[in-house]
Amino acid sequence: MPPFAPITDPWFYAVSIPAVLLLGLSKSGFGAGFGSLAVPMMALAVSVPQAAAILMPVLLLMDLLGMAAFRKDFDARLLRFLLPWGLAGIGVGALSFKLLEPRWVAGIVGVATLVFLAQRLAFPPRPDQPPPPRWAGALLAATSGFTSFIAHAGGPPINAYVIPLKLSPLRFTGTMAFFFFAINLSKWVPYAALGLFDARNLSTALLLLPFAPLGVWAGVRIARRIDAVLFYRFVFAGMALTGVKLVWDALG
């Protein structure tokens, strides 16, 4: 295969360009949760592993842009707690990648996401309610790393822990930007070892790269102007849509 041999199917780009734009919006914090729809959308045209591999360079650029935009808005203490568990989840995902069917992993993430949202609606948090226990944070961060490795669906699990902490929109977004930069960077070596980076996937990623800054830019502008209550409503909407789509794909 020649060095530059991208996918040429128009249907692939019809679903992949909107997927990349959604991913960019989620990286900026606005629409957090929608980013987990990127791989399922692209899986309408290619396999889940191939979609995940194509998105890796796109994710790297988005992570760098997100960190630059929110470099002063993150919770360093929270990151020091979450990152080791998230990286442990990456390790489990790498070891089990060939043993698990990605759609079932996505389905589990979808069910867990919908259960979390149902719990929030049935039992709204009280102003004096304490933050979630640290063991829940460790478990959800590890789950986030695992599902991120399998299908780039790490957003819903970690959101389930961080949202109840009631961070400001900017602090929430900045913390997630740095968390997923470390998570996504750690996936490069095992993805390469699994043979997911070939000329076709990398060439296709190169064609999608210009759409990455556009999505992040639009989301950053919105995130810096949006009211906190409205911001979290969009987060919940993104998680709900993601949960339904992931469960649908698993059953389908």
C-alpha cells in the first residue's frame, strides 16, 4: 500500500466529519458526553477498531488544543488522584482488547450511563450532599481508562464521578482536558503493538485533522460564555444520547 492511501468512500466522510466535530465540542467541555458518539458514528462505515485507530491523531491534536485553552483552569489535586486509576484501566483494556467485542463494552458503558442519569433525576443532589466516596472515583476512573482504550468511550464513567463534585464549567473542562490527554497519550504504544496504525488509517486521520480545531474552537467559545446550570444540562443531554446510542449498538 502506498504511503498516502486514505479511505475514499464518501459515506465514511459523511459520518466521520460530524463525528470529529462532535468530539471537538466535547473536548471543549460544551456537550461533554457527545464525544463518545464518535466511534459508534464512524462504525457505520468502518470497524470499531479501525475507527478508534483513525481517531488517535485527531484526539492528540484536540487534547493539545484543549489543554492550551484551559491551561489555567484545572484541578491538579483531583488529577493526581484520578490519573493512576485511569492508566490502570488502560492497561486492562490493552491486555483484553482482543478478547472483548467492543460493542458489548460500549453497551455496558451505555447502561451504566443511563443508570447514573436515572439516579440523578430520581434523587436530585442536595446542596449539603457530600461528594462521592474516593473508592467510587478510583473505580470510575479505571473504568474510564478501560472503555477509552476499547472504544474512546471514557467520558461517561469519569463524568459520573466528577459531575457531583460541582466544579465550575471551566474547571470541569480543564480537568477533563488534562485527564484525557494523559489517557489518550498512553494508548499510542499498545495501539501500535496491536497493529492498528497502518498507512490507510494514518492517511485518513490526516484528512480529518483540519476539522479538529473547528470543533474545539466552537466549543471553547460557548463554554466560556455559558451559564453553569445550562452547561450541565448539555452535559446530561450528551450523556443521555450517548447512553441510548451505545445500548442500541450493543443490542443491534
